[in-house]
Amino acid sequence: MLFHIILREIRSNILSLRMFLALVLALTVFGLGTFIFVVNYQIDQKICERSRQNTIGRMKEAAAKSLIFLAHRGLNLDFGPRSNSFISNSREDNLPVRFAYDSFKVHNFYVWPGRNPLTDSCQPLDWMFIVSIIISFTVLLLAYDTVSGEKEARTLALSLSNSVSRGLVLFGKYVSVIISTILVLIPGTILSLLIILSLGRISITRGTLAEIGLFLAITILFVACITALGILASVLTHRANVSLVAALSLWLLFVVVVPNTALYWAQSLFPIETMENVTQRINMEKENVEKGMPKGWKENRQSIAENYAKLENGSLAAEMRIRRDWYNQMFRQYERTRLITALSPISIFEYLCEAVVGGGYLRFRKNWRDMNSFQPQFLEFVKATDAKDPESPHQLTPYSWSGGSRKPADFSDVLIFKEKAPSIHERFSHAGIYLLIMFFYTAAAFALSFVLFIRYDVR
């Protein structure tokens, strides 16, 4: 009986104008978005590769001059575009993708260099965006009148007059909407992959295929969640037009209201220090470090170099301690705000896609941790090389250029940072809380729909 209910509902959906229009729209956006992605990927890849070559060139130039010049040389590290960004860009155009560092410290992080932020304000047409906006809207169009529409058409009472339980009817309608939506989604993803393969500029690896499989799995979960909400809107009312208004209201709440109020909640509930306060704290700490130096240390010629090194290293340690605390405030604010936006299934789906592709905030935090682990290794390399020079005073400091080796360094021995993709464990850890919330959302919405449908007046 369940099979016949599902088959009847799917047939009805396939023959409907709304599903046909949704399919045409999905194919159009998938095709256009993929073509734009391939073109932009090539451009971004060239920009990033040029930046990397410039950084390596600056490192070679600095190493050829002297070790101390290499130690103090300001370097930039750019993280290029991901080849799997067609699945989800993860808003990386708005996240830091450049780190500035030297052997003594990681200075800061920046967004895309040389970009006009006004031109990057639009969400790319990746798979995540298409599913979260177009496919979710399609789900609501297919689900909003599953109950109220049949009541108006007086077919619901006829269906329930047979020896079939209400729970089975509701579940059949639920599954049919999910399958119908998948029938809209799959042709679009196939078209997207065919465009990528035909253009031949981006390779589809086994890892990419695994990511596509995981993306489709969480998409089915997302569709199941939105379907449950659409059916809930249908059983809450007795007229299809009212159900449509309720479903659209939910969709606007999740797409527009919740994500766009994130900045307000972040600033109101999780405020962070201003840059002015941070600068003041740094200056005060540097003054305290200097006050803690022995009296008359500047007049003591025998230990003046050692004391200067102590002063500069102490000042740098104080500055970086305050800056790390400030950065951690930013990270906590961002993460806590995400938990608020997790009220929207669409935001949850976005964060799950981020975990699948290993991009976005997950990628940024991993690179930030790895860079802060790499910098001390870079400094140890400089110190070890400096120790081999008998003419060096061996007083390396972050601000003075007189305390290290003046001899060139062998560039083949210089450490170069390499980005590592987030591991499977890191991706699942990142996705865990959002998976739980999505499951809870889906189960709660369907359970409430079931309770209401059991008591629904079908007359």
C-alpha cells in the first residue's frame, strides 16, 4: 500500500507544471553556475600562483642577501581556490585567505588581495547555493498542499476511507516529495559534472567523487527536513493558499531573516574588543616590559646587546599574547553566532557542506593553526643556521637586524609552508553538532505533523 501511495504522489508531481519549471530552472542554474565557476577558477588560480611565485622569489632574494634578512623578511601566504568549490564555495571570498608572517611571528590575516569587495558581495552559483535556495523552494512548492490541497479537492477523505492508516498516508506523501525533489536535483548535478569534464580544466578525482557522494547524502537529509516543514505548514491549515503563505513565511525566515540578523546577534551577545583597545593594551604591556628591565642596562656595554634582545623578545611575546587573545575572541564570536544561525536549516546545510569540501571557516582555522605551528619551526631553522656562523653575535631579535648572521642562507634548506586539507576526522568533528541539529529539526517537524494529521478534520 505504501508503495502505491508513493507512486501515485510521484506521478502527480511529475505531471505538475511546478515540477517542470523547477527542473528547467535547476538545469539552467546548474549549467550556468558551473561554467562561471570553471572560468573564475582559472583566473583565481593564476592570481594565486603568481602570488606564490612572488613570495618564493622574495624568500630566495632574502636568503641570497643574508640569513638575518631572510629572518625579518615579511612574507605573504595565499591559499588558492579549491577545485571542489563547484560543490560549495563556503563563502571563502569573504573569509581570510592570506596570512602575513616572518620567522618571529604571524602578523595577521587578510581577505582576497587585490579584489574589489563590492564585486565579491554576491553568492556564487555553487551546488550548495542552488540546493539551499532553489531546491528548498521547490520542496515547499511540492509539499505545501499535500494535505490542505487534497482537503480542498475533497480527495483526502476518499483516500482515508480505504483501509489505510493516516500515518502511512502521511509518510507516503513525505517520501514522495523527497523522491520528486531528487528527480529535480540529479539531472542538474549530472549536467554540472559533464560541463566540468568536457571543458577539461579541472580533474575529478576519487576524493572529489567521495565529496560529491557525501554532498548528495546531506542534501537528502536537508530535503527531508524542508519537506517535513512543508508538510507541517500543510497540516496547520485547511486551505492550500494559507498553507502556501505559511510555507513561504518559513522559507523567508530561514533564507533571509535568520542569516541576516547574525551580525546583530554577534555584536549584541558576543562583543569583542576594538582595535583601539587592543593597541592600547599592547603599548601598556610593552611599557611594562621595559620598566621591568634592570636599572642602567643601557649604559652597561657588556650586556647591552643581550638586554636589547631580552627587551625586544619580551615586547613581542606580550604583543602576540594580546593579539592571540583578540583573535580568539573573534573566533569564539563567529562560532557562537553560527549556533544562533543554526536555527535555520539552510544555514545548517551550508555548514555541513563546508565540512564535506573542507573549505570555508574549517579551512581557515586549520590553516591558521598550522601556520602558527609552522612559524616556530621556521624560527628554529633560522636559529640553527645562525648558530653555525662563528661571526654572528647570536642575538636574534624581532626588531633589530644587527644580532644575526650576515652570511647568505642556502635556499634549498629553507622551510616553506604547505597547506594541508582538513582530515576526515576534522571534517566529521566540524559537522557533528550540525548533523545532530538537522536530525532533531527533521524528526521534530515530522512528529508534530504526524500528531496534527492524526487529529486533522478531513471533511
